[in-house]
Amino acid sequence: MKFNYGGYSDTIYALISGQIYSDLEQKQPLDSVEICSSRLEPKDTITYTDSLGHFLTGFCSGTFTVRIKKKGFQTIKLINFESDPDQISNLEAIMQKGEGEVIYDISKRKINK
């Protein structure tokens, strides 16, 4: 999993773009992967990857948990995503077949060390 807090653009939202794969060596794009972001609010934001595994999702300011899910694969859980307006970040993830959950802490303090 690669995550980079990126530079800034001209938007009021923080954006994450990226691609999800199913195989480390062949990098097979995964379509219809659910990207779900949540805070303490009851309403989650959900988007899906396209046929090439690409996605783009936006966030208001705050700290979020992002879940990447597809049936038959381990869920990837990114905790402590810190969104700033105008920020564009990039994510590249490879999902492993199986069950369970893999957790990554992507707080800026840990990523920028």
C-alpha cells in the first residue's frame, strides 16, 4: 500500500485519487471496489472503482477512516486520514484474497517521518 499526502489545487475539498489492484506482481486492476469514508457522522460517503481500478473521492476538512472493500478480499482500513481543503492525495493499494482486515495508520505525523 502506498499513500502520499499531496500538494494543493483549487477546491474546497480534500481529494484522494488512486488505483486498486488484486495482484502484487501483475497489478491486475480491480473494478467495483467500495471506497467508504466515515467520521463520527452516521452517513458514510461511498464511491467505487471503475473498470480500470481507478477512483476519486472528496472529503470536507477533518479526520476520517477510509475502508476499501470487495467480496473475497481482505478489507483495507486507513485510519487517521487528515483532510485539508485543496489537498490532493494519492493511494495505490493491492488487495489480498481472503477475509479479515488490514489496518494502516496514515496520520500525517506517521507518514511524514
